[in-house]
Amino acid sequence: MDVAQSLDSLRQEVEGCDLVAFADLSSGMVLCHSAATPPPQEELDALCGAATELLTGDVAKGAGAAAGASDEDHATKALVATGEEVRLYIRAEAEKPEALICVCSPEGDLVRILDCARTTLDSIVASG
């Protein structure tokens, strides 16, 4: 299954997931996405910028320091919730720059979405 098919499958598998994006944090680019309604490029760019900051930037470093993590540790997930949506940011393991971004409704099963997103990201990264 290619990346686009994997993202489509994830979005269709979990109820309430409106957008899934596969991003390269090192380049700051969304490489592929799946959405119920195609988002403007500016929205994808903003999501990738947020993912980079939350998973590798000063926010990630500050949160890690507050939690007692070492400088070598890195954030593997972040969640931003509002009354309108929940954004999940999931980073690939083993210092890889890839990440998945899921934009979901607040009513969605976040544990299931997170589990399915982690499985999808690991599969994409493993397939190279």
C-alpha cells in the first residue's frame, strides 16, 4: 500500500478523523495528505509548522525538560484540543523526521485514532 492509500485507509477506518497528513519535519513539508475536504496549502503548511514546533522545537524541549527528559529524548506525540477539533501530532520513532498529523472531531475515539495513526506511521516509515 502506498502512502496516499495508507492515509485514506486511516481516515476512513477511524470515525471523526477529517484530515491526515504525512510530513517531513526536517524539510517542514507535508508530503501527502488525505482529507474529506481538500485544505488550502496554507493550512497544511501551518499544521506542519505546528508539528515541527511541538515535536522538535522549543515547545518540545521545554515540555521534555519539565518532565525530566534528557536532551537526547524527543517528543513522540502531542495533542492540541479546542472545542471544535483535536489535532494529534505523532512522530516516527528512532530519530526519523517523519510525522503524521491527524485533525479530528472532539467526539472521536482519541485512543483508537492514536493507535491507528501510530500503526500507519510505522508502516509507512518501514516501507521506506
